[in-house]
Amino acid sequence: MIPIFNSKRQYDQIGAEVEQKVCEVLRSGCYILGPNVKALEEELAKYIGCNYTVALNSGTDALHVALRALDIGAGDEVITTAFTFVATAEAIGMVGAKPVFVDIDPDTFNIDPSKIEEAITPNTKAIIPVHLYGQPCDMDAIMAIAKRHNLKVVEDCCQAIGSLYKGKMVGTFGDIGCYSFYPTKNLGTMGDGGLCTVNDEKLKDRLIALRNHGSMVRYHNDELGLNSRLDEIQAAILRVKARYVDEWNSKRRQKAAYYNKLFAGCSDIQTPKELDNTYCVYHQYTVKIPNRDEVHKMLTENGIGAMLYYPIPLHFQKVNAWLGMGKGSLPVTEKNTECVISLPMFPELTSEEQEIVAKTLISCIEKSKSTACC
Ligand SMILES: *Cc1c(COP(=O)(O)O)cnc(C)c1O
């Protein structure tokens, strides 16, 4: 059995250190908004290259609070992609705004900047580009459009901590960047967690107030907020793990390069493409294949933990049915949804395991072709 992700192997590397730090928090008696959250925020601002970060209790809340801080709400439209995790559009709905889905680029799986402008209306307030699978979006093109139309940009970096676009980390281009520390993310904690990156000081203060009941001064509640604090235990765990994230990302890139090599010459398997001048951290290694559903089933039967990210595009989800987007409204997204498959990818994956994955995938595709023609 080769899983898509393995947290146990990572724990073998960092467990002792994590247990020590967690015990320190437990003994300290300080569990909420203490020294670890503050230190984590400073350390990650330095790492990502922004003025401030604000720690929150999930990536979903990071997106939600970011939109609130930018005063996006009822009657507003926010442009994003339908080829993402549901939380991206959920955050737009949570503030009462309408998600407007734009089609993707078939090679990078990210929002296609050439299709953004035709989706802009007088109600458009923001764009949420998603750096899917760790692949940076074309930020120059997106920022130019935002500037031209006076739109805010919230980057969904939940899958892309450490990804670089032209030498700068994602999350530093738009008004706010949103990160998730869900356990399977490239920097994951042992529970839930999230973070916003921000350069503007006023916006940072607003994020801090929103995560804590709309309050800057205790028991003075200036606006409707929420409880979205990251706790000290998760912050302490993340401070340990953040020191390894570059090493882990570089290992992911090595695994991706090895998969590319193993699939070279297989015309049935389209391996991931990277934009020039980017550093992709391969949260997922996702290929396009024929007879995807049948091959996926065969891989599962053969003990390969391949997954579909994502099996249903967001415009076809029941929650978004009110948008009335029928079949064919996002042709590239819909086509990709039918042929993508993500293969086991984590820093501790061995070459031998990758070879088994590759061999099994190639033979399953061959088999699926012979059954398909009878
Ligand atoms: C994981 C993820 C989120 C949500 O993060 P949570 O911490 O699970 O709330 C949002 N967007 C994308 C693209 C993600 O991958």
C-alpha cells in the first residue's frame, strides 16, 4: 500500500521535538494568543517576505476574514476558479458575495488571466487566484488586471507555502494572502490552522480584530467578528515544522522530477508543466490520463493511493446551483476534471515506491485501453 500522503513518516523525523514543545505549552498555562502565536507570526512574515502575518484557525477562515477585512459583502462579485477546493468559493458566500467562476489554463490548472476581464462587471470587487497544487498563478497578468479595474486581490496560497513567482513568494503580490495548516498541506499542523499575509498595517489591525470578535481592546466590540484564533499548541507545533518546510519542499520537487523521468516517453500521461520563472512546491503531483475513472479504480485495487482533486468542479456543486452554470460553461475546467489524477506525493516517499506507482499506473492505463475497445 502506497498512500497519497503519510504523516507517520514525518512524525518519526520531528516527533520528539514537537512533543517537547507541546509539553512546554501545556505546562505554561497559556493557551490562547500567547508567545508562540506571536513568534510564529513574526517568523512566517520573515519567511514569506511580507510585513505582517495574522494566525487564524483555518485556511477557510483566512479567506473569509480576508474578504471581510477588504469590506467585500452583499451585492459584490468575486472572480475565482471552479477548479479548487470548495473553501475558496465558500468564503465568498460566507460574506454574502457572489462567486464568479472563470475558466482555467489547461496546462497549469490555474485561473486563465486572459479570461478574467470578460467576467468583470460593475459589481466586481476582487479576484481570488488559487495557486493550485503549489503551482504559482501568473501574478503579473492578474495584478495588472486588478490595477486596471481597481480590484482587490486575495491569493489562495493554501497549497503553496514556499512557492515562488519570479523569485518572490506567493502571498506577497495581492492585498492579502491566505494559507492553510491543515495536516496534509506542505506545512501542516496536528489539527487545524491558517494564516493571512498582509503588508498594510491598517488591514493587519482589521484582521486581528476580526479573528477575535471584532475587538481591538478587550470587551470593546467594534464590529461583527468571529472566533478564529490559532491556539498556542498548534503554533508551537508549526514553529518546529516551519524550520523544515524548505527541505520538504525541495524533496517534493525531487520526487516530481523523478516521476517526470519515469513517465517520459509515455504519450498517455501528461505530466505537470511549470511556468517559466516559478518554483512549484508540488503540494500535489497531478497528471492527466485517459480512462481516468477506470484507472483510478484499478490503482486503488492495486494499493496505490491516488486521489482526484477535484472530482466535481465548483460550478456543478449543489451549493452553487443557484449560479445556474450548466454543462459547457467552463469547458477547460470540465475537461480537466475528467482526466486529472494526483499520485502519492510527500517528502518521505522513496524512489522504490515511485517506481511501483509509475509501473502500476502505466500498466493500468494499458489494461483500461484493452477493456475500453471490447
Ligand atoms: C485546504 C484548502 C483550503 C482550506 O483550508 P482549511 O485549513 O482546510 O480550512 C482552501 N483553499 C484551498 C485551495 C485549499 O487547498
